[in-house]
Amino acid sequence: MIEVEGLTRYYGDFAAVQDATFSIGEREIVGFLGLNGAGKSTILKVLAGLLMPSAGTVRVGGIDALEQPDALRTKIGFLPEEPPLYREMRVHEFLRWVGQAKGCSAAQVDAELPKVIELCDLGTMAHKVIAELSHGYRKRVGIAQAIIHRPDVVILDEPISGLDPHQIVEMRQVVRSLKERATVLISSHILSEVAVTCDRVLVIHQGRIVAEGPTDELAQEGVADAVALTLRGDAEGVKAALKASDDVDSVQVREVDGAQRADVKLTEGGARERLVAHLVEVGIGVLAVQDPVSELERAFLQLTRGDASAAATQEKAS
């Protein structure tokens, strides 16, 4: 459905997206995960035909974004973080107007409107003035306007921004139901929401894709055959003690708050209990034994370090 190769997008001299390459199949829900300013919204705006790439190729359903931008836009439904609503209109009037503005006939819109109202759970709100709706319902109207013309791809930029916990659960159900009719792309900086809602994740840091894969695999990767230890001792002594154990395949050690944090991959058949007993026997103090941080969490934590905030400032200014 979506093929992106070498996508780069500049704002002046600032590269908001750099050499991004990925593909997305039909009826997938894919999350673009990253802190504000990481480049995820820029990528989605390019996919929606709202921005042109500075370099690289973007194809949606075989349509090239540079060669046929108008044709590409007909395949896309887009919800920005702040829904583009005419608040003085009633919900059903607004959706009819949007559908015809996107090229549908009045008959096509009238046929599609009941389905969209039901899908977005707007039945009790269809005849209300949009300005009277809660923030959560306005978000639903935003999704409804994005899908009224039956696009092949639905792009949602921070769809749960500003919602309370109850509204988040309801929005999650709406988003998951969209998979029955379209490929869905979601931008978010909330790891837990992406993990629950999406089939697959692209983690973006400073305009580059630093990790990708199915959420269940990334979330579980390495947990069964790995362990995170907080140990007392000097780094070299801790490393030596760990490497001397037959239960350890590989290890990384770093100092955290005056202790040594050891991320250990166990050998096949390796046991945490034996490893801990070995460390105590050789005089290494064991302060904590935990499941390791998942690969998805690890990638996201990387986004919160370094100069990500500077990137956010530059992209916002651009």
C-alpha cells in the first residue's frame, strides 16, 4: 500500500526527516512513535500530500507523491492534532459538506454518512452544533471528516491528545475499527498507547527511523532469555564476575546512581537463580533483579536523551 524510500524533508537548512525508508501493507495500523520534533508529523504530512519530499520517493497505492499529488490526496484521510472543524455547523451538516468538498456526490455522501456516524459512535451527537461538543467528541468528528470519502489510508496525528482516560479507551476502539476499511497511520509520543493500538511501530529520532517491528515482538523481545541486574561493586569487577558465569551469553554494564546496571543475555538454558547465586558467592552485592527494558521501551528512551529537545525547537521554528 505505502512504499517510502530515502525520504528526506528540509525546512531551510534543517533536516526534519533524513533518509527514511519503510513499507506499510493494506489494513495495517502502524504507529509513528517519537518525541515532539522527532519528525513523525512531517513524515505523515508528506504521506498525506500536504508537504513535498525534498528527496526520495513516496508512493501510496502505486501513486507517486511528486508526479501525481492530487491523485494521492484522494486516497488519504487526514486528521491533524487540532481537528479542522467549522464549529458553528451541526455534525451531520459538516460531514455532508466535507464529503462533497472531497469530490463525492450528494448521493454518495448520504449513503456513507450513516456508516461513518456509527463507526465513530456519533449517533447521539449527529444533530448537535459542533461547538457544543466535548473535546473527545470533536476528535471523533475529526476522524469522521477524514473517512467520509472512504480513503485507502487514514492518517491520525496525535489522536488522543487532550483526552481523559475514559475518552482514550473509547478513541482506541474507534481507531481499531478503522482497520476494517483502511490502512491507519498514527503519530504519537505515548509509548503505551501505540503498543496497545498499533500492529506495528516505527520509532523516529531526530528525523531517522531507529527501530521498527510488530509491537508484540518488540515489547517481548529479549525478556525470556535476559535479565537486568543492579549490582554493588566496580564496573570491571562486575563484568569479570558476570563473564565467569556459564549462564551469561553477553553483558553490558553501565553505572546508574552509584551502582552498576548490568543488562544480561542468558545462554540457552541459562537460569537467573544460578547467576544470582554465583554473584553472591564471588562477593558481588545484588541490589535488584528485574525484567529487562523491552526493545520498544529502549528505543523510546533513546529519544528522550541527547539533543531531541533542540530538534523539536528547530522543527517548530521552521
